[in-house]
Amino acid sequence: MSDKEKIISSQSSSDEYISKVTFKKKIINHSANEIKKLNNQTASDSSSKENTSIELNIFNEEKKKFFNCKKICVRTAHLLLVLFVTGNLFFQNTKLRDALIQRDYVYLFCFVSLTYSSLLFFFLTCFKNPGYVEKQQVECRRNFQNDGLPNIKLRFCTYCHLEQPIRSRHCEECRRCVNKFDHHCPWLETCIGEKNHKYFWLFVGTTNILICWCIEITWSSFVSYSKWSTWLLKNLLFLFDAQVLVISFFLTLSLFLIHTYFMITNTTTWEKFSRKNITYLKILKNESNNPFHQSYLKNVYLFLFGPRDNTWENVYAAFFKSNLKESNMSNNNSENEVQVKIEKTKH
Ligand SMILES: [Zn+2]
Ligand SMILES: [Zn+2]
């Protein structure tokens, strides 16, 4: 190779080198720009996430305030309604007023104590913890699940961040998971669950008896007039009382009967009416099967005095084991019957 050729080749290689370097620089610049863009994007994403979480918090706070306000209004309305109806019976010309004038203390004591118990059970249901699910309790129950329970996927509550135990459900208004969830009562503005179900039943029962008594007093207090317009004017307050009382009578009576049935059979409103949506009940072949029913007396005892150590996972596992035994027994019996039939045909 001549000197000229050598110079040309070296020049060409250096040009190639320069072009490669510039190309690499371009790539580096481009990737740096991309990274900058991505960084900007992630920053904007995180800021938008922060914004949405702040908005959610504000929304939750507003929701909380609304529910708290609703609670106060509904409970005050109940208290005022009870005081108005019973007060009306005290101050008008009624049997109750006669008892007050004649100093019939037994009659008065019975009426006042019944009103007091109705209000007491109302407020006990409202202010008692309905049985909110605690994280420690979930850990305890998970151990039971490994021992005997069939493979059921327990629901995970994303709001409370816990695995929901059997018979529990998340209440959107109370914003908590409730053990042995029955329903969220709009009149008491609280959940009815494992720990306050008995107070609710007692409230409905005592209120129903009180309403019956009030209807009897109101009915006997109507004053007859020849002109219907004067009759209407003179009996206006009694008419209002009668309307409220008759509606409340049917409502409380139906609730009392339904919840007495739930108490005796160990079921809940949610389990009764949403059976197809509940995983641990869906898998049972027989729809009339209630895995939590033990004996009627024990059901009533558990309802009134609480489940204590008797966790529902245990009861459910025991039901499954006994069912498996029964199905095995029936299978064995049918096999024996088949064998006997075969032997008979052989003879
Ligand atoms: Zn929850
Ligand atoms: Zn609730």
C-alpha cells in the first residue's frame, strides 16, 4: 500500500469513528430525553394519585359527616315521636290521665317502665358495638380454617384490609366489617350484628307491646260528637296518634316475628335473602340446609348470651364433618344393599 492510500484509509476510518461517536451521542441524548419524559410522567402520575387520594379522603370525610348527621336526626326523631305520642296520652282525657288523677301507681308504673325499656333497648341497639371484626380475631379463626373446614375462599375486605370471617360482611354506611351481619337498620342508623341483635329483638318486642297498649288507650279515648267536623277537630290528636300507632304496630310485629324465627333457627336476614351470593352457603347441595342450626334451645341461648368461644367456623366445620359421615354411611348402606341383592340373585 502506498502512502497516499494509507492516508486515505486512515481518514476514512477516522470518519467512520466520528460518525459512530455522533450516532452514539444522539442515542444517549435521545434516551436521556426519554428518561426525562418518563420521569415527568411518573411525577405527574404520582401527583395525580395524590390528588385522587386527597379527593377520596375529602369525599369519605363528607360521607362520614352526612351519616353522622343522619344518625343524630333519625334517633332524635324516634325519641321525639315516642315522647309526643305517650305525652299526648298523658295530657289528654285518657285512661292514663285518669290513672294519674286516681293515683293508680301500678298501672302508671307498668306503662312508664314499658316506655322506658323500649327506649333503653333502642339506645342499647344504637350505641352497642354490633360486633365489628378485629384483626386478631381473624388470625385466630384462620387456624380453625386449616383444621376441618372445606376449601372455601374467604372474602378479602379491601376497605378494612382483612379476611372476612364466616357470617361477617362489610357495611358501607358503618365502614366496618360486622360479625354475623344481619342488616343495616335505617331507623336506628346502625348495623345489626352478633352483639346487638338481641337488643334489637328486645326493642322491637317491647315497642310492639307498648304500641298495643297505646292503641287500646287511644281507641277508648275517642269522644263522639253529632257533627263530624267537631268530632274531627276534637279528636285530631288522637287521630294522629292512631295513624302512627297502627303503622308502627304492623311494622314492629312483622319485624318481631321474623327476628324470632331467625333467633330460633340461627339464621340472619342477609343469609336468608342472599344465600346465592354467599360462598359458604352456595356450595351446599340442599338449599334448606342451615349449617349453623344446632338445637332450637341452643340457638336461642347463643342468640341471647353470645357465641363466646363457639366460633362459627367451628360450627360450620362440625356440620361438614357430620354430613360427610352421613354420606359415607349412606354410601356403605347402599353398597351393602347391592351386595345382598347380588347374593339373592345368585341363589
Ligand atoms: Zn370491611
Ligand atoms: Zn352498618
